Amino acid sequence: MAETLLKITDLKKSFGQLEVLKGLSTEIRKGEVVVMIGPSGGGKSTFLRCMNLLETPTEGSIVFDGIDIVTADEKTKNRVRSEMGMVFQHFNLFPHLTILDNITLAPRLVRGKSAAEAEAKAMELLKLVGLEQKAKAYPQQLSGGQKQRVAIVRSLAMEPKVMLFDEPTSALDPEMVGEVLDVMKKLAKDGMTMVVVTHEMRFARDVATRVLFLEGGRIANEGTPAEIFDRKHDGRLGEFLSNVGGGGGFLGRVGDELREILADNEVTDEEIARIREMLKERNK
Amino acid sequence: MAGRFSPMSRFVALLATVLALGVRGETLTMATEATFPPYEFLRGQEVVGLDVEIARTVAAKLGWSFRVENMDFDAVIPAVISGKASLAASGITITEDRKKNVDFSEPYVKTGIVVIFPKATPFETADQLKGKKIGVQSGTTSETYVLEQLHQEPERFKSTPEACAAMLAGRCAFVIADIDPAKNCVKGEPALAISDFLSSEEYAIAVPKGKSDLLAAINATIREAKADGRIAAWLAAYTAESDALKDSESADRAAVAEGSAAFVGAIAGLRASVRAFWTALCDDFYLCFFKKAADGSSRGLYLVKGLGVTIEVAFAAIVLGLFIGFLVAVIRSSHDKYGYFSFLNALAKVYLTIIRGTPMVVQLLITYYIILRSVDSKILIAILAFGINSGAYQAEILRAGIVSIDPGQMEAGRALGLSYWRTMLRIILPQAVRNVLPALGNEFIVLMKDTSIVGYIALIDLAKGGDIIRSQTYSVYTPYLTVAAIYLVLVMTFTWLLGKLERYLRNTGADVVHNNS
């Protein structure tokens, strides 16, 4: 089994009176692509933001590279953050800097790389995502999909050990989702360790090595994509999947029925009855 | 042909007569600076003293009503020249320069200038004055004495007591003043003493040139009052009264009205034919700015040097203010958002409250007289006072800019491993400054013009330079309008530069297409 990068034990987080995370434990191993799904308010984003300490956990420990980073000093925290990439829902590119400067700022300031070295690396990465001709442009001149690809490159330029994605496609127009997911798939294929919060079930199904279902501040279910999506689940997970569609969820099963109908180009009473049954079950 | 115009000319002549009678025919207006007991001083709101008694007697003799105009001393003679006042009676010494501009009555008192010195460093001979810092009241014969007899620049103050206060604070070695204000200053001040007369002089009343009827009435009054002992009696009575007032009157001095003879002078100039006006203007320009003095310098130098001081103080204060502003803004916004720096935040709040809650002039005087008493460079004092003042306003402007930046920017910076301060400096502040540049530019312009109050600490900037030229030439509109024009050009240049900066910053990040293919 691959080495453990992040070991999270009994993590809790409260905002004032509101307890958002109620004790989560998991391990992220090298090369894994962990996808977190779940209803909004379930704690996915907060959990992800705790991993690089953008939120300070109230209790529990996060061990990275053998150190508990929750109790580490500020300098160590900054170093740890520089070794974890993070991609935000709203990109958060720096509007006053060119694309190239957005990407090279941290390598130069934090890693102490020379401008030439940082720029060479940035151009190489931009080529990888097909945006090398935008190097001198400013963020405002880019489309949403292009911005998110630049944001991914900006994180990659720090050569992180793990990449955290916080709903990277939620703010994008539908026709731009694909280009960002393609980049993420490419990263996964190249062996990057990734933790992804997303509502893209197909991505989860196709790319994840493990899926976490977060609900009510806890990890309610955990398993391979097959275990999560291709089985019928009771309770919250089943409900969630039937609402968002995917795998053994409602839309997945309706999809299967429709495929059968289309295959022989005939609708049998049996098939209609099964769809009715599913609808009735969903409306309960 | 002339007949066609005569009804019109007659009408104009009639109108002029009516106006002349209505406006100034019935009232005798006395210009004075009421900080000069026993000649004139404030009893509550009323100006009283020997000069007032003489002028009132003159008015009674003529059957006119009587009014006193209280103004700065160096505005008193310009007020007579410009026609704002019928006569000037303010303990005025007869000098050749003044005689060119006004007519003088017979002298009514003999007096002179003396040296006020701290008892710790006794004054014996006039040689001791050479090269020392000497305090004088601006526009007095004491100032002229330092300039012409000692050939050096005096430290100019608004009044003799102010000059004495500065001497006690160690800011000048000696003060030269007329005997009566000098006596007044030394009274109740055991550390100070007065020398013998440096030179003696005679006080007289000034009237506009060519007003022989008025002059005759004044001379007659003076002769009668001298003969029957009224002058001696008034002098004794008002000396006694001013001595009694001495303890409680200092606050009243602030109520000295500003004499603005500029517009009357300008209108008088316009009445003349265009050519005469132009000639007068050129002559005035020559007199004010280019005429060489005994030492080969011209008065224009006051404006050149003053402009240098204004620019130096304004720009250094802007830079200092920006530095303080950044620091305070970051502390305040970090505290409000993340709860950092509780102690520093409390300190910053106290700073903002005090600086924004007290007038700039008061802060400048406190810095000069109390906080930086031992600092000799007045420019440095002005830079610190203005910089610290402006910092408070810039801090709040910058804080608004910081607050306006999306929190995602800070998160993105931190997620890349940048420290809080680095993210602040490299990511947040550049965007914040861009957003608030117009408000910041406004503050810079206000600061630049506010520096015109440095005259209060006897620093000669552009405004004070113009003021000195006015007090020496008795010309009002040329120096002031020139000073105003220079300020205007300065501010317009600065506004233009700010506009360029704003466009540059706006263009980075939008609109401009960078062609890199």
C-alpha cells in the first residue's frame, strides 16, 4: 500500500455555536484521487479547507509529512500550505497581475526561484493546458474555463504533493466544465494525489479511486466508485444520489431503463411499471 | 459732439458723488491691530487705547461717525492705501518707505525699539545680535531693523508675546520689539529683561496721500491734546488698564481680524485705463518680485524659496503619511477581519481619534512648542506634523480599499504558502490602492494646500513668502494672486500626474490587449 500523505484524526470544527465537522477521520495516500460528495452544508468544503489550514480546526489532528500541522507554528504552516495546491470555486486569480506573474509569484517569493526559472516552468505548464499564448494577458481577459485552468497551473507551479479542489467547476458555464475536468483527469492519470469536492458525479465515477459521502459533518459512507454508484443505497446516500443522478441513484436507474427501451425501440408495460415504481419511491 | 455725451457724464459724476458721500463721507474708519497696549488693545470685544481716543476725537471734530477695524498689523497700511480705512493708528513709526505710500501726521509719542533678552544670557552690546536667531513681530520696524541693520533674516511671529514665548522655548536668542509691547511682555515674566533703546522712533497717524483736510484735523487734535495733557492722561490710564488686563487678555488676541484689501485694490486698478492698469501692474510686479534690495537679492526669492519649502514639506509628508496610513490600515482591517493585533488596534484607534479630532494648526503648534521642542529644523517639524496628520486620513481611505477586496484573494495567497504580510503587501494592497486612488489623490491635494499654515511656526513657505512681500511692499493683490496662481499650477500638475497613474493602473488588468503572438 502506498505511503500515507495526510492522516486526519477525529477532526472537529465549529463556527461559534454551529458545529460543522463532528469528528472526521481518514487517510489520504499517495496517488489517490479522493472525491468528496454530499449535500450542501454537509461539511465537504470546510473539511477540505481544514486540510491546508485555511480554516483552523477546533479539535483533532492533521498529520502531514510526520508533523501535526494543526498545532505547528506559523512558519511551518506556511511551508505546508506551499506544498499543497488549492483550486477554488471562484478561481481567485490576482487581477492586478498578468497570467505569467500570477503563476510565478509564489515560486519566486516562497521557493526563491529566479524569474527565468519560474517563467520557464510556468510556460511549460501553460503549454500543458493549452494557454501559453495568454501568458501576458490579465485574468479579466480570460473566460471562466481558461481562468480555472490558469488557477490549476498556478498551484502546480509550486510542485505540490497534493492538490485540493474546492468545487472547481461549480462557477463555470456548462460548456466550459469539460475543459477543466479534462485537465484534472490528465493530472490524475499522471499520478497526482488529489482531493476533490465536486457535484460532477461522472467525474467521480470515472476518475476517483475512493469516494467519501459527507453528511451532517460526518463521513456517512466511503468506498470505491463502484461501491458508491453501482449499488442501491438506503438512507441519505440513496436519497442524495437519486437527487443528483448517477450510478445506482434515481437518474442512473431511469437511464438504464431508457437505454433498454431505446435498444429494442419498444416500450413494454413492464418497463413503464418499473419507472412508475421508481417515481413513487422517489416522491415518498 | 461733446454735448451728446454730457448728460451721461453728468449722471456719472453725480452718481460718483452720491456714492462717495454715502460710502465713506460720513464715517471715519480707523485701521489698527489691537494687540499693542496701551495704544490699542481689546477690552472684551471693544478696541480701546490711546490711538483710539485720538482718532475718536478727530471724528468728533469733523462731525463724522467713528468705527475701528481690527486687523493684522502688516495689513494696516495697505488698508489705508486701498481705501478700506480713513486712517491708520496702530503705534506706527514714521519711516521713509512708508512715507512713499501714505502721509503721516505730526508724531504724538516718542518711542523706540529695544531688545528683550533672557536674564540668563544678558544683552550688552548690539554686536551680540549678529548671527543669532532674533524674534520679531512680522511687519514691524523691528523686522526692518534686523533686515537692514543686521543684514539677516529674522524669525517672524504674529505678535511680540508669541516671539517671547518662542524665546523662552529656546527657539530664538533675542527678541526685538517696540518699548511698550516689550515692557508688557516682561511684566510678570521674571526670566526676561529689556535693554536700552536700539533706536528711537516716533509714532504718527497714517492717512491716504492727498487728504489734506483730514490731516489738518488730525494735527490740530494732536496739538490740542498734547497741550492740555490729555495724551499723557490717556497713556497713563490705558497703561494701568492694560496692566490689569494683562493676566486675562492673552486669549482675546486670537480674535484679530484678517484684513483683506486685495479686492478693493484690484477694483481701484481696474478703474484706471487699461494702459495705466498694465503699467501699474508691471511696476507692482517689479516692486514685489524683481527689485534688488541692498544685498542684491530680490523679493521674488521669498516665493522661490517658499515654493521649495512647500514642495519639500508636502511631498515628504505625503510619503510619511502613506507609510503610517498603510500600517494603521493593515492593523485596523486585520483586527476587524481576523482578530489580529488587539493592542496595536486600540493604539491606532486612539491615534485616529486624536488626529482627526483636533485642528491641524493646533497639532502643528503642539509639535513645535511641546513635543519637538528641542528639534531645531522647522522643516522637519512641519514634515512630521503634517505626515502624522495625513497618515490618519490616508489610513481610513486605505482601510476602505482593503475591506473592498474579495477575501478569496487573501485565501489564494495563503494557500500558495505566502505569509499574511506578504499576501497583504503583494496581493491585497496593490489592488486596494488602485480602488481608492481618487480619494487618496484628493487627500494629497488637501495636504499640499494645508501646508500653507506653516507660517505659524515661522517657517517661510509659499504663502508666508507672499505675506512677507505684502508686508514689505504694502502691495496686496500682486503677491496674493501670484501665490494663489502658483498653488493652482502646483495642484493642477499633481492632479495631472495622478490621472496618468490612475489610467496606467486601470489599464493593467483590463482593456489593454497584450499582443504576445
